[in-house]
Amino acid sequence: ANTAINAQTYTFGASSQLNDHWSNEFRLGYARSSSSENSSLDNFGGATPINLASAMGAGSFQRAEPVLAIDIPGIGAPFMAIQDTKNVGRQWNLVDTASLLRGHHSMKFGFDYRYIKSPLAPPQIEPYAVFEDVPSVLNGTPNLPLVFSALPAIPVFHQFALFAQDQWQINPRLTISYGLRWEVSPPPTEQHGQDAFTLRGNIDDPATLTLAPRGTPLWHTGWYNFAPRLGLAWVARNRTGSQTILRAGGGVFYDSANEVAALGFSGLGFRASAVRFGASLPYTTAQLTVPVTVSAPYTGSVITAFPEHLQLPYSLEWNVSLQQAIGQRQAFTIAYVASAGRRLLALQERDVASVNPNFGFIQYFASGITSNYQSLQLQFQRSVSKGLQALASYTWSHAIDYGSQSTELALQRGNADFDVRQNLEAGLSWDLPGMKRGSLLRPITDGWGLDARLIAHSAYPITLGGKTVINPSTGEEFNSGLNLVPDQPIYLYGSQYPGGKAINPAAFSLPTDNLVGNAPRNFVRGFGTTQLNLAVRREFPIHRDLNLQFRAEAFNLLNHPN
């Protein structure tokens, strides 16, 4: 595969001191990015490469992304896709902050505006061929011949925020910081007026669903996204070398709905699909012609039903820490850090054709989706003393959220994909002492130093999947769930396994009645990581503040398998 990534950022800023009390900071930023990935078949293993798009009948299209899958009973459906993807982004960001110093108060007021343009350029055609038995492979007649076509779109997003904050030093030992941020994130529009579609009606009563006219906002803009924040720092003991500082804070932090809003530009009016039963490879031009239309019934495209009064997701974040000085150059900190996500946006899929013949598959947002993170954090810090500085931190944490491998599968609450229970990081920098002045060896021994870093954390969860399934409404490939086999150990241990441990395949079976299975989400873990990196350096003074540094680094010095 050939992958190309290009990113450019430009920033203009101006800082002004208006008088003894007022100052202003202005920032204007522009960012542009583009990426593409193109793949083709090669001769690896003695294979004969072909143009898969041409072999499936789509060679005349300027951009095609063919997909071939063979369903192997009891194993899944390994697939081969020739990718031709492009991603482009453009963003303007305007921020202005006015600062006021008045007595014991340090206040800031400002606004933050973002203009985001995200052109979507999907392949013109995506022919799928899914084979489920040997005769269909030999005859070149897929059991599930799917064809998807798509149109480009340029969604445009606007985000705006006002903020005010004040840092108030009540006395030399107590400081309070408080503020308020107001967020506005309206639904996106399309640059040329080809706005995304949504539904109106009650998602719990699909018979009431109707298609909203093009130009109807995906949701009504929310105007009450106020995010208060509060923090304090108290010097409980102010004795030199044994200071004790208590810090605490909390606040509300809103997220945008831009990611899910973009899904509206890959559904009805922008993408269409058709099942060509009985078709053989290569597909004919007529079989590959799938017009993108907006006429009832709307069963050829997936429609995302955005809530009419969609509320932005937010998180509640809070922390408390106690820092204790140990002498003048060392400090130990213990902290509790937590967050709770609320009103999170998670998609599910439902086939409503049986109760509403105007629609087939629709995507909707599940309610009551939350997340939770709790952690205990310890830190030891030593500033430069006799050429030595050190920093070590340890975190015990647990992250829980909802998720699934596909919108077609029910959401499950469980360990988050990024849930790492224990994490240890330590760094050490030591400027080695040289020989005394006048020593003949001083030119050789001066300027040397060592830098070491230790990284160790427990294992990430492993997402176990059953057989590969292709969603006929979207072309998405995903893995089904698994069932747990009673009285079978989840892990096998022994020297015959790499790392001394392996997941026991006999502990799981494929579900026969549905795609979900009864195995919990993310309850199996792999291996942790332990790595020691070491650097040896020497600095050669050239002129005043100009030095030349020689540096040799070794990563994973102990060659520990991870």
C-alpha cells in the first residue's frame, strides 16, 4: 500500500500591553491536511497479481474499491480489499483573550471560533463479492453480490465559545481559580447546499418515522452548554523544605458532535447500495450502475436518525492532590483523578422495513451511554542537585465505557479499550562528575552524562471476535461475539507458549442463535510492557552558549520481550 500524509499549519499572533492593567492576545491559525492510501495486489508468495477492480468489472471507473470475501464455515470470512481512500481537512481558528490585573485578581475574557471544512471524496464504486461455499467460488457467482456507489460532499462545521475566568489570591497561602465557558456547536451544512438528511418521528415507534426535507437542520442548536470550572491551591504548611500543598479542582467539559454528524454525508443522498442476486464476476456495467437518488422507498441507503434536540456530550472531571516537599529539591505527590462521561453518542442499527416500508436500515443514537475513569496517581520528583534529576510516577486506574464491534451489535458495558490498570514511568538524568581542575584526564572525562527511562505497564484488553461478518447495508466488516465454554480456563500457561501464556481457544465457541454471544466485553488481556531505554551523551563546548552534543541511545536495553 502507498500512504501519503501531508499537514501544514500557519499561526499569526499579536500580543498587546494596553496599559498597566489590561493586555490582549490575538491568535489566528490555519491548518490543512491531506492523506491518501492506495493499495494493489503483488506477487508475494508466488502469486500472480491482477487488477481486482477490472476483474470484477469496475476497471473503467476512475476510482473503485473492490472487496472480495470468502466465508469459511467455523472460521469467518477473510476479505481482500484494494483501498483507494482520500481524507482532506481545512480549519481556521480565531482566538482572542483579554487579560485584566486588578488587585489580587487575574482575570481573562475571550472567545474561540473554529471553522472546519472536511471534504469527503469516497470511491465512485465499491463492488463486493462474498462467497459462502466452494461451488460459488468455482463458478464465480457470489452468494452476496453487493454494489455501493457514492457522491462527494463538503461538510462545513462551525464552533463558537465564550469564556471568562478569574484567579483570586485570597491570601499568600490560598488561591482560588474559577471560570465559565459557553459552547455553541450547530449542526453542519454542506458547502453547495446538499445538506444531509435526517428523520423525524419517534425512534421507539418506527411507524411514525418520516424523512425530513433536505435543508432541515440535523438537530436544533443547543444554547445552554455552560461549563463551570473551579480550582484551589492551599499551602497548608509553609516551612522551607517541608511545604505541604493541597490542590483540588473540577469542571464540566463539552465535546462536539462533529464526528457523528459527518455520518449524515455518507447516507441517503450521498450513498446507495444494491444486491445483484444471480450476478457473476465480472459484473456488468448495468449491475454496477447504482444511482444515488432520494425517492421513496429509501431502502437503498442507510439513514442516520439524529435526535431533534440532540444535546452535546460532556464529561465531569475532578481531582484532588497533596504535595509534600522532602527537603528543598524533592517532592512527593499523591493524587486522585477521575472523570465521568455523560450523554455520550453511540450509534446502533435497526431494520424497520417490517413496520415502515419507506425505510430499510436506520442508524440511531442509544440513550444512557456513559463512561467512568478513576485513578490513584503517585509522583516523586527531584530537581537538579549535584547534576542529578529524577522523576517517577505510578498510576493505578480503571476505565469503563460502552462499546461494540459494529452498530449492528448491542452495546456492552465493560473495560474500555484503553484500560490499563497499572502504569509506571521513571526518568533519570545524571551529569557525571569530571576530574578536578588541572587533571590530565579532565579533557576526556568532562561533559559526560546519562539519561535513563523506564516504562512499564500492565496489559491492554484484547477484543476477541468470532467469525467475520459483512453488514449488507453498509459494507462494514466486523466480527461477531463469542460464547464462553463452561469449565474451560481462559488462559493456558507453560514454557511452550511465547511469554509463558496463551489464550485458550477451547474456552470459546461461536454463537449459533445470534451474533452477540455471552462473553463479556474486553475481559481478556494480553501482555504488559516493560522497557528500559538508556542514552549516553557528551557535550563539547564550542563558543560561550554554543555546544555540540554527541549522543548514543539504546532502546529496550535489556531486550525484554513485549
